[in-house]
Amino acid sequence: MKAIEISEASEPLSDYARGLGEEIIVVTCNKKPIAALVSLKKVDRELLALSTSPEFMEIIQAARAEFQSGKRLSLEEMKQEVLE
């Protein structure tokens, strides 16, 4: 992963994008990340959209918390819950 301070970026954005490959470039402002350049060639766009959705991430975090607290469903219980 490469970081570029926005005030020091010397090339046009298109040049950085063309040279990405599989690398991620993090754009920083005063050393704090503000954006990222990521190639979408091998990225599942639906997964990308979901992972940037605050609502979806809340659902995932709640599910992880339930799992860690010991709340689990068997496959049969899950089927019943979904099909009802």
C-alpha cells in the first residue's frame, strides 16, 4: 500500500490510476487518510457497495456480536426462521 500526501501529489489523478495494478494508493491530508485509489479489475462491485454501506455494516457487526455472545442457530432453525 502506498500513501500520497494530497499537497505533494505531483501527477494528475489519471496517471496514478493507470499505474495502480493491484496496489492501493491512500491519499492523505495532514497525514490522515481521506481517500483511496483502488483498481476495480478484480473487485466484486456488489461487495464493494455493501462494504461501504453503513446500514449493512451495522447488520454485520450486530451479527458478529450475537455470534461472539454465543447466540447461534442450527441449520434447521435457520431454515425455519427464514421460511416462516
